[in-house]
Amino acid sequence: MYQPPRPFELPSDLAAGITSLYRENSDAKVIIDSLVKLAYDSGKQQSELTHKKAKVDVAAAAPSESIVGKLKIFLGINLVSVVLPIRKKLNFFIGADPRGKTWLWISSKEDGSVDDMYPATDTADFRCVACLPVPDRSGTPLFNMVFVPGGAAQEVTTPPQPLVFSVPEEPAKNAYDGSLFLQGKDKTQFMYKDLILLGCQGISLPISIPDTEIFGDKFHVLAHKGSREGYLFFMQNEVIFGFKKPLLCMNTEDIESISFSTITRLTFNINVVLKSAPDEVTEFSLIDQSHYGEIAAFIERIAVKNESFDDKLKAKTFMKNQQPDNILAVAQNEAENEVPVAYDDEDEEDDENYTGESSESEGDADESDEEEAEEMEEQEREYDEELGDDEVEHDEDLG
């Protein structure tokens, strides 16, 4: 049987045919061996070139070591409460390298040095930033700054996760200004969220604006995604569900259709289909009936299909006397086979203060949700305690 030059391998039937050929012609084996070796060497060379190109592209997505130490800080906020990609208090920075490319990063170092654990991200890899209130909170209001991925990231690179951190509604006393945005103004004249948005505007990062024309000041509604309770925020160009992991961000230009289903006397569901995933339906359930008109108006404004009466997603009407407990049971039963959101990373168990989720039972998921809720409450309590003290730890400006 013909044996090609190692490490190249051929199917047995092809090897048998070649064996028959060179038995008839003794010179055929030398020629065939040369052809096989040429094909192998060419394929190997192409593979190496592709691998090298991928390495270059990935390296281009992060600042080189020589540039990391030269990042000029435009704006820094001391000790923000990061929610994603890790739950921890860190420092937030906006800056630029000597080439003029702008970067965002979080760091455990107050001087703005890039932390090896949290590499800087090219601002072009984010499509927008949104400022969202933490709903139903007593005491000093909190706002979540949500940096939504999906910008001009190269295809060969791994898209960044959403960056989410919380800031209180108070003057930005723990901010460092590189004099690019404030131009000598007193930073305490700005609230934290306003200063961050000003910084994002200065580096031309688009700001996602709430759809207050339809929803008013309260542009969020309580909803469930499977067994997870969260809030749907309706922006002019985004629909965002959060804030417990996972976070889901949907650009309105990517929405193919939104339809109503499971309409009851008290609640209804909406089903969202994205152009980027036309075969998948994302359902948000148990939305209060009082928000039906607002969401219907939102669907009309963004001009997407409303397939509520399509045969595949025909709205189901329950008896008017059905009890809320039964409605909840039905919704949870329908959500058992829900597909997890893409942002729920494989390495979630490594996140500080996060408890890894188990798919073995619904009870484990509920327990994880309760722990995450307790962590959010603990985070809010920490803010309240800090705001009540005359001297706050780390209350000095950066720089």
C-alpha cells in the first residue's frame, strides 16, 4: 500500500489507487511523493500566515506594553462599583495613547496604570454608552453607566464584554480631570454621571438617549427573562435588559420584529427577533398591562414588524378570572428551556463575589439569583453608609 511522506495522510481508497498506478509505472511514485509534499508544505505555509495575521490583529486590539505606560488620562473616577465584567470596586479611566487612539479601562491602581487583569479597550469597540437609573431604590439615587459593545472591533478579535459600573447622584468629588473636558471648571459642579457622559462626548463615543417622549422619566419596565427578574430600558436606539448577569443589549437597527403574546388581564409578554439571529426568539414576560400602550408606541416609532397575530407567535388570551399565581406558574413553566444570553461567560465562576450557576436544577438558578440580589443590596448599603459619613475612605482626588 502506498505510504505518503509523513505527516501527510491519505484516505485508504486513494492510497490503494495510487499504489496500483505506480505498480504500472515505477517513476510515478517519485512524482506523486513530490506532489504530496508540495501540497503539504503549501498548506502549512498558508496556515502559518493566517495564524500570524490573527496574532497581529489581536495585538492591535490592545495597547502594546510600550504604549500602556504612556496613556494620557483625560478623565478618571475613583472607586466606582463595577458590576460587569466583575463585581468589585475599581477605578475608571478614559485616555489616549501617543497615536491619538482613545481607550477605556478599569484598574485597581489609582494612578491610572493599566492593570494586567483588566486590559484597556479601544473605544471604537463600543457602539454607545447609556446612563440608566437603578430602579426602585430608596435613598441616594444610583446610576449604572453601561458601555455597550459592538463598535468597529475587527472580526478576528474577541468582542469586549459590556462594561457596567454604578455611580451615585452626587458631585464628582472623586474625579480626576486631565483638563481636556472641564477646561478649568470646578469638577464638583458636575454630577458623576454627567461628567462621565461629558468625557464620552469628548472622545466621540455615542450616547444612547432614553425614549422619554413615549415613556416619560420612567423609561424602564419590570420584566422576566426566563426565571430572571430584571428591567427593560427603552432607549432611542437601544433596548437593554439588566442588571444581573447576563446583560442583554439590542440595537434597534438589529431588531427584526417585536410581538405581544400571553396577554392576560394583568400582564403580557413580548417576543423579540433580531436580524442577526432570525431563528431565535427572546421572550420577556410578566410585563404589567399598564405599559402595553407605551411599548406598542415604541414598536411603531422604531418601525419594526409587529407579528403579534402571526400563526407562530399568535397572542394567547387567558380567562379574565385567572389568578396571578397561575399566570406566574405558566410563564415560569414556558421559560424552562430558555437559551442563555451570549454574554454569560464561561469564566463567570472566576468573577469575584459571583457564585457560578448550575444548569442541573432550577433551584440552583433561583439560589444564584437570590445571592446576586443580595450582592446588589449590599453594594447599595455600602453607598448609603459612605454617603452618610463625613469622611469617606479614598475621598481624595486622583492624581
